Amino acid sequence: MSDAVVIESPTTGADLFTADKTVVVARVTIGDGEAELWDLDRLIPAGASVEPVTIDSPDGLNVLRHSAAHVLAQAVQQVNPDAKLGIGPPVRDGFYYDFDVETPFTPEDLKALDKAMARIIKEGQTFRRRVVTEDEARTELASEPYKLELIGLKGSGASADGDESVEVGGGELTIYDNVRGAGRESETIVWKDLCRGPHLPNTRLIGQGVQLMRSAAAYWRGNQANASLQRVYGTAWPSKDDLKAHLDRLAEAERRDHRRIGVEQDLFSFHEEVGSGLPFFHPKGGVIKRVMEDYVRQRHIEEGFSYVGTPHISKEDLFYTSGHLPYYADTMFPAMEFADEDRPDLPVQRYRLKAMNCPMHNLIFSSRGRSYRELPIRLFEFGTVYRYEKGGVVQGLTRVRGLTQDDSHSYVTPDQAPGEVKHLLAFMLSVLKDFGLSDFYLELSTRDDSKPDKFVGSDEDWAKATAILEQVGRDTGLDLVPDPGGAAFYGPKISVQAKDAIGRTWQMGTVQYDFNQPARFGLEYTAPDGSRQQPVMIHSAKFGSIERFMGVLIEHYAGSFPAWLAPVQVLAVPVAEAFDDYLRDVVAKLRARGIRADIDLSDDRFGKKIRNASKEKVPFVLIAGGEDEAAGAVSFRYRDGRQDNGVPVDEAINRIIAAVESREQV
């Protein structure tokens, strides 16, 4: 808290930071307590440590967006007084608010609400915090059934985790009034909402950087058994220019959407006849998938891994042994029951589609005795797993129900563990760089000590594993961002967070330290002194999943893949039919050198063939007419529209091979 000050006498954040108009709330720490965000007009006691929070900081943006959500709710009830209020939290890049209304919101409704919000914002209404008792809150909000439920939630002592915490949170129960003409004799409370806060000092500070985006159906508190509501999403930024930049980013993201490009370039599809989240790769998408698999398989072999294969289905007990089933039952497909017709005396067996590969690899390790001389033992497979992601979460290739992981598990001695983590992390980063992703940071996921039932293992094991991952992560020189509570139940992990061409962050591969499964499976190796010792198991996936990684690559390159990944690397386009045979020979030479080359022999006119090649984003187009044939040359056209005429055929082939082998983007 470098900007923090310790105040000597009671004061407000408004008085402390009056010279800086970008400060919207104060971060206050009292004694040994946790820091809290306070409204600027709230009286801060002497001895408290106070830090300014500006509107463009992460916390400041959340306050801006939460305040915008309140203005949205006020606008909705101005337009429709019968609307009942749900909750309205800030979310990444924006906010939403849930409403119980008779009819869903239309695009025209959102435009009208945008205008109503603009009037409230321009008016400069003051957000004023009031502490109330439960009885007072119930009286004031008697017409708001969802707010009354939240008051009851707080009063019962039940958890208010998640989005509901913006309403009741912890500590005092508060209502925020929107006050018109604050400080005048004529001041009027024009609207109120149950809220934990804090908020901006007044609505005018929301400015012109707010816009409603869309509406959708939702369920009260996220439970489908509860009432159906209408959710309105919006975005809010410190300025109109910031809003425009955000909308431009959204437009660019839409242009790069892998689902749209997948259809345009005939890469993959999904079919309701099979089920949601189960992708089909078409021939061109299959080429990309095969190139990815060939690359990463070879890299694993070079890095000392042995390629293995395991079944897609297993008896359910295996996942109890590993410890996964109690923790991940909700995301595993339901059990299948089978009776042995030849042995009716045997009990019915329950089987599961595997949702993870590690239990299978443990069985390979335990299939025979192991010596310390063999360690590290590194097993790798393209393991297809099945996870029952909820319908609202499934999204194209980036969130599927059937996914193939480039999954590996290293079995090492405790002394070898730090070196193996370092080896795996370097391996993973080199893979990302080869695929054109070079801007990344690391995230260290640790256990949540307040929820011991969600994690297994001793404090000593967790401390040791976490310290190893943290040290190796810092040794890379990359930023290491904490992710408290994000660990798997069996151990901490490091994940690589990579930025794509337009600055979005994607979680890619992970390295996980596991001291749990070796114990549960009784894995052992013979140590130098002849004793039986337990290995450490380290999980890693370089792509994460092939499907998700491909989806990220499609969006990163906007479908313009580097030549080594492109489904069609070269397209030959004859100027006229007379030059078909000449270019057939050129294509044959390219194919003989391992290049994926096609020739356009369609009846389309020459100009349309060129446009088609551009639309398909083929890296290289070779054109031939009379002069080219006479000179044993081609016209060499690049994807960006540049063209070299009269390039000798052998030189053109060598250029293409060099571009493919270097993995350069052209």
C-alpha cells in the first residue's frame, strides 16, 4: 500500500483525496483487519490506514460498474414500476442486473433504458449509504420479494457467497439511496436498493462510457428450480473513448470467432444427433489437428516421454481409488451399469467414461516393480476424456464435452521433483512459442485453507509442493500471479496464461504437483538402500486440450494460419485452362516435397479463383500464364496481396519449404 496514509483524526475519503478527481473510493484498513472499500463520504476512524482507489484501477472499475448496474435498475423501475429487483453485480468488462418482469426485454427496450440511464447519470444523483436493521430493511423493501429473501439469507447466517454478496455481503446491512439535490432543503430520495456497496459519489461520475449490450433469461440465484428472470447486461468504462475501444475489441473478437471461421473454412462442426460439445473435425480441420498431434508427439519423445494408450471407459471404482469421483462427480457422465450374462451370480458393475487420464497411467506404473534407476518415468498419451460441462458453459471448441489432452505424468523421486517441474514448464513455454504465442504470465493455484474439505493431504505436503512450484515459477522470470483456492484437490498447480493477438488472456497448459494419488494407488519404487519409497507424480498438459488449443489458434490468427499449420499451404491457379497441365506438374513437385498443395481447376473465372483463395486465407498462391510457362516460372502471390512475378519454379518451391520449416507467419 505505497499510497496509504494513517489518519490521525476521523475524516472522510472525500476530504483526504479532494485534489484528485479520479479517486472514487477509499481502501480502508482498521487495525489488523482486512482492507475494505469505503464510500468517499463515509467517516473513517482515527488510526486507520487509507489508500486512494482511482476509477481506472481494477477495484475502481468494479465500483463504476456496480454503480452503473444500480442506475440500470433505477431506470427499469422508472419505465416499469412493476419490475421486481434481483441482483446487480459487476462482472468482467461490465455488469448485469436481474429483473422479474412479465415480458422479456427487446432491443428497443434496451435503447429506451440507455436513454433513461443517461438522464439519471446527467442529473448527478448522490449515492448515499445507510445502515439499517433487518426489520427496517424488510419494511422499506416490502414490495421486493427477492430482496427480502436476501435479507433472510443474511439473517439466517447462511452463506452469501457469489453474486449475492454485492447485496448483503458480511457485516452491516445497508441500503443505498439515490438522492436528488443532495445537501439542499429540497433533497429527495428518488430510488433505493439493498446493497453492500461501495458506490461512486454520484451518478455523474459514470459519464458517457456506459452502454447496455443485451438481455437473456436467467434463474434466481443461478438455480433452475427457482424463478425465471430477465438479465440485462451492460458495459461501463471511465470515458467514452474507453467504451469505444472496448466495443472495437468486441467487434474484432467477433471477426475472429473460431465458430464462424470454422464454418467458413470448413474445419469442424457439431451435430445435435450426437450431442452438444462433441466436435467433428472435417478434412481441413483434421489436417490442423494431425499437424498439432504430430508436432507435440515428437516433442514429447524428444523430451524423454514414452507414448502410451489407455481405455476410454473404466469401472467406477478406479475413480474412487484416485479420489476424483467424490470431487468431480457433477462433471463426469453418469455411470453405466452392466451385468455379466454368463455370470449372473456376480454383482452389476458400474462403469464411467473417463474424465481424466491420470488413474490409468498410475495402473501402468504399478504394473511391475520399479527401481529408482528408472526414474523419472514419463508417460504421455493423447487421452480423450469426457466431461459433462453444463449446457450454458459449452462453447465451440474452447469448452467441449469430449476433449483430447496431450496428457503426461512424470513419476519422480522427491529430490527430482523441482528439476522435473522446471523441465516441464520450459517444455510447455517452448511449445506455445512454436505456435506463435509468446506473451504470457504464470498463475500459481493454491489451496483454500478455509475450505479443508475440498482438499486432501497434510499441511506439510501442501507447503512443500507449493514452495517448489512457486520457486520454479519465479525462476522463469515471468510474472507469477497468485490464484488462492484454485488448486486441484490433490495438489497445487502452475498454469500458463497466454495472450492472443488482440490481448485476450487464455489459460493454456498446466503443471500440477500430486502427492495424493501415488499414496492412494500404493505406487512405490525401490530406493538405493533397498527400501520401498513413494514417488511424486507431476501432471502436465502442454496444449491443455487439442480442441481448445485449436480454437484459441483460430482466433489468434483469425484463420490466417502460418504456412506450417495451414490445411492448404499452396493453391495453384492457372490463368486459363491451357496452363492446367503446367501447374499440375508444379503441384506434383510440391507434394513430393511434403507440401499440402492443391490446384483450382474449377470453371470459375480467374478473378474469382483469386478471390476464393484470398477468402480461404491460403498462405501461397502460384499463378501461371503464357510468360510463366515459357520461362519455367510462376507468379508468387502472398496472402497480404504482394506478388512476385517470374519466380523460377525451383526457387518458389524452396521459398515455400523454408517458410514451412521455419514456422514463420506469412
